[in-house]
Amino acid sequence: MQRAWRTSKRPAHVSRRSSNHCICRVNLWTLTMAAIRDTQPPRLPKFPMGGEGLIESRLSLLTAEDDQDSRRFFDQQASTIDMTAAALLNCEFRNLAIDTIIAERTHVNHVLVDSCRTALLGIRSIGMENSIAVHCSFGAVQANTAKIIGMEIRGCRIDYLNCRDAICRDIMFRDCEIGELDGNDAKFSRIAFAGTRIDVLSLQHAICADVDLRGARLREIRNVDSLHGTTMSLEQIADLSEVFARSIGIRTQ
């Protein structure tokens, strides 16, 4: 007697369940990969170095609550410059040595600062856009509660950079040396560091998005649990493994 063989069929509900499960897994994978996107670079200002048609001016012209447009300040020295609540548009500052600069609540747009040095730069609550600083030396930069959008900082030395409670977006630090960057409670987005040394970095309670630290040489990070929204390389994380371990109570021997 020949035995009859029948091919069993999977119930329809089982097939649909398996299909739905696969679709869910595909959707989850798609959402995960969408969330893991490339770090967005800063959108930097573009204007020529060395604007034409600027008026050669003296530093004594810079006073509080005054507006300056299309001026060049070149090769001068001063003890204190107070530009509180002033406005600077399309200006250049070159080869200046100023002990103290106060520019709180000042509006700055399209400004070039080249080869300048100051011990104290007080720019609390400044509004700065589309500007460039190159080959400058700053002692303490007090930029707390500032709003800085679209800036390139190249070849500069900053001993202490206070950006507490500031809003900073589209900023590039290139070939700089920063003693301490205090970004506690700040809002940082699209900020990158290329060839830049940072001795101490603090981002406690900061809100970061697209903050690219891969080009930074970091020596110390405070509050490493506040690094959400930053991008680092595996080599950096390995170099700072002891710092990370210490922050969560792990003793290394």
C-alpha cells in the first residue's frame, strides 16, 4: 500500500504574525539607523579677509551705546575700551593690544579680528553673528549668556572661555589652545574643534547637538555624564578611560 503524503500548510494567522514581526523589525532597524546620523558640521560665515572701503579709525572712537559701521582699527594700543550696548557692523580689528575690553550687550555682525590680544574680554550677553577671529590671544573671555551664531576661531589662544548659559551655534575652533572651556548650562549646536587643545572641558547641564569633539585634544573632562549630544572618536574615549571610570566610581589600578 502506498502511503499518501500531505504537505502541511501553516495556518494563515501564524503566517501573518510572522510577517508582521518581520515588518516591525525592519521598521525598528530603519528608525535606529535614522537616529544614528552623521554629525552635522558648522555652517560658517563666508566673507573676504580684508574688506575694501573701510574707514581707518582710532580706538578712541569706540564708546558705549554707539554704532560703528565699515571701520578698520589697525596697530593700536589701549588700556580699557568700553563698548557696552554698542553695535559693530562690517568692521576690522587688526594688530591691537588692549588690556580690557567691555562689550556687554553689544551687537556684532560681519567683524574680523586679526592678531589682537587682550587680558579680559567681557562680552556678556553679546549678540554676535558671521564673524572671524584669527591669531588672537585672549586671557579670560566672559561670554556667559551670550548668543553667538556663525563664527570661525582660528589659531587663537584662550586661557579661560566662559560660555555659561550661552547660546552658541555654527562655530568652528581650528588650531586653537583653550585652557578651560566652561559651557555649563549652555546650548551648543553644530560646533566643531579641529586641531584644538582643550585642557579642561565642562558641560554640566548643557544641551548639546552636533558638538564634534573628534578634532580636540582633551586632557580633562568634568561631569562626563553631560556629554550627551557630542561626538568623540574611539581613540579619545580610550585615552580618557580613566576619567570616565573615575566619574562613575570605578577604581583603576
